[in-house]
Amino acid sequence: MEQSFNELKAKMLAALQANDIKVVEELAGQIEASKRERHKAEVAKAQAEVEAMAGDREALAILIHGKIKGLGLDKDLLKLKSWGFTYKVDKANPAELDVSYKAVALTTATVKRASSGNGGGAGKTKDEFGVSLAEVYEKFATAEDHAKLAEAKIKDELATEKLGKTTNSNQWRVKNEVKKRAIAENLIAPVK
């Protein structure tokens, strides 16, 4: 029987309070599997919607292209070194009734700026210590760390639902604490 996320969350909290690490780890796996299944279902639904409208969208695109060429707008765009435009329908999203947009934005070339980066890079621990952050965690984590990670997975799941994008920053913090402790206790050392 498949359990809802809220049921799994309630069981996880109870297992954490009881300090039952085995159940916590098992439930964490079930929560991850549930998350993957929900994501697969959302992707399949979105893909089906896109495929269902593909023919109608193509027909509308051909109609719009013909009208733009018929009005001679393509020549006007090229005079301004613009390669096209984006048009947004006002009040198209029922959830944003009071939102109006600048109806047309011209597409032009932009100079690419140097990236300042955001978010962490993958593989830094492996580069520095010869083992990944996940391997350091698995090797040196205590029962308390496992409980913290399970709790972090729940927080990340809630944050993912709230933000609408995947986040694992709470899990990373727990794993990074284990890494810092392993370094302080000379359990791992840089390979360089």
C-alpha cells in the first residue's frame, strides 16, 4: 500500500523522536522514492499536454509568421538589428489577474557577462580528498548524523515543494558537518 507524503512524514518524525535509525533510513528511502514517482507523474502529464497541443501550436506559429511577413515587419526588425520579438498575452494566467505585461519585447543580441556563479560546484570534496562528500558521510557518520540527515531530507522535501525547484541544501549541510569533523579528527587529509 502506497503511503502519502504526510503519512511518511508523520512516521519519520515519530521514528526520529524514538531515535530508531533503521526505521528513519527506511522511511527516508520511501520518501525519496515517493518524490521520484511524483516527479515522473508531473513530467508525464506536462509532456502529454505539450504533445496534445503540438499540431495546433505549429498551425498558429505558421499563421503568425505569415502575417508578420505580410506586414513587412521582418524587414523593420532587421533594420534595428533585431531578430524577432516576444509577445505576451495580458492576463493569460488566471492566478495573476492584476498582472499586465509590456506586450512586445524585441529580441536583440546581448553581450554575455562573466558568470559570478551561484550554488556550489560538484566534486570539490573528491578533488581535494580523493573521496566524494557522500563517501565521507557514509564512512564517518554517526547514528546522530543519520538522524540529522533524515530530518534534513524532510526539510528539503518541504522546501522543494514550496520553492517549486529541487533543493538539497539541508542535506549538504549535514554531510558537510561530518566532513569537517573528519578533517578535524584527521580521519581524512587532502590528497594534493
